[in-house]
Amino acid sequence: MKKRAILLIGKYAKEECNLSVYEQNFFVNKIDELRDLKKIKKNDLEKIEAIAFKGHSAIDLEIMKKFPSLRLISNFGVGYDTININDAKKLNILVSFTPDILSDDVADMALALYLGVSRKLKNGYDWIKSGNWALHGEMPLNKKISGSKCGILGLGRIGFEIAKRLEAFKTEIHYFSRKPKKVSSKWIYHNDPLKLCLNVENLFVALKGGVSTNGFVSADFLKALGKDGIVINISRGSVIDENSLLYALENDKIYGAGLDVFLNEPKINNRFFELNNVFMQPHQASATIKTRKAMGELQFQNILNYFENGTPLTLVPELK
Ligand code: 8YV
């Protein structure tokens, strides 16, 4: 096979990207971030036929047009909300992603956030370290979650795995998706997301990011959950109206939030730093060694398969 020119974009951990395997197969250009594109000579840019992308900055028509030979963007991640699929279509560029292999880790993280915020695990840890336990005795009481009613917003691959885990917590499961799914008859379907929120105490956000879900979780949804409500988000910061969430948290309109994702990562709104009812993680739900290794391998195989057979293994559904 003719050696093709590819471009790796992103800061990869060593487990996520086997550079020597890439170099055995391709002529490799590499940059840490999209904004470093100017470091690559025009002549080299023009030869690039595939991009392996890790990151969350926007790839739109203007960027795609810089690569006249580009045929594939192979995304590292299940979410590809920053890659404009309509623009890719216009230029006959395929886009692949890394679904399924990360669903367990992301669902595990959703449950960790749920326990973290409800049982105030960070406060408990700090209670010990600060000497408060020895000085003042028991920490303030917190919220029971076993046996509660939870809503899953978006019952895709990850939402489904979250619901399965919640069953072990004796949870009454409600879900919203465009259509009812073939799932346990005990799971209650809602075709209206606000009604879902009115019927549950805790909400798990597992929708796709992107323009269609921007600000989807509104102030009304939060109000519907009520004072004892918890919001967990492992999808994208953009899916929640973040200003309304901050207001609800600051004014104890809900019990708390467990968040792995935010607007403007990593420079998130510093109002989050003042809160005592939020349990936060730095967008690391899929970040186990095993999963990130698998994601990196699939990202590579998608490129290889495209050049060998004309199609990546896991093409995004819009392009099928
Ligand atoms: C990212 C993610 O891949 O899969 C996704 O959609 O958000 C993550 O797993 C990770 O943040 C690297 O950019």
C-alpha cells in the first residue's frame, strides 16, 4: 500500500497513541492543538489525507478547506459535536468516532459522581483531613440515594449502561428519548423531558452534545426536580443551561450536581469554585488506561481501514 500522509492532532497520553505504529504505516505530521496548524507547511498540509483528532475545538468548513486531499477525520471519542458533519459532507470527508468501548467507564463515572454528590464524599474526606472529625465529631448528614426515582435524559449506549447500574441501587428508572426503546418493561418512558423531570428526583444527562441539544436542560427542568434533586452530567457542558444550574446550586434550589463536563473547559466558570454542593471531575469519565488504549487503537484502525477498504470501521451515523 502506498504510504499516505496523515496528521495527528491532540495531546495524547502514551497509552492513547502508538506513534511508532503510525509512523510505520504513514507519513506523520503531529501538532498538539488545532491552532498549531500554522506550524505545518502549506505543501505538507495539501498532502494530508486523514486526520486523527483528539480535542474539543471546532473543525468546520474553513479548517477542512485547508486540506484539499482530506478524506477522513478519525475522532478520538464518542462525542464529535465540534466536528461539523454537514461541512464534512459538503467536502466528501468521512468522520469516524470511537463508540461502545468507553460506555462502561463513562457510566461508572456517572455513578461515582452520583455517590460523590449525594453522600458528600469530598466533604467527608476534607472533614477528616481538616481535623474537624476529631474536633467536632460527626459531619452533617446527607442524602440517601438507594430506592430513589431517577431520570435518564437520552437512552443511548451510555444512558443504557447508567440505567443498568442504577437498577442495582433499587432505583425506579424513568427515561426520555425520541422513541421508546426495547428495554426492561419496568423502565418508564416519557416523550416529554420536562414531564420526566417532574416525575423523578435525580437526573442523569446522557444526551449528545451539539446545536440540537444546546441548553436543553433549562431552568424549568431544574425547578421540576426540586430542592432534593441531583443533576449528573457526563455528556457535554453545553447540554445544560449552565447559568441556570449555577443559580440553582448557589441558592439551594436543588440538592447538588455531579459534573464531569462544563462549558469552556478547562477554564470553567469560577462560580463553581465557591460551591459546596457540587462534585466535579475534569472531563475524565473515559480516562482509564484500558479504555483510552482501546480508543486510540480504534482511532488508528479507522484510518487504516479507510485506506485499505475505503471505509472506516466506525463511521458516524449521519454519514452511513
Ligand atoms: C474524549 C469524550 O475523548 O468520548 C468523548 O466524547 O468526551 C472523551 O472521551 C476525551 O475528552 C478526549 O478528548
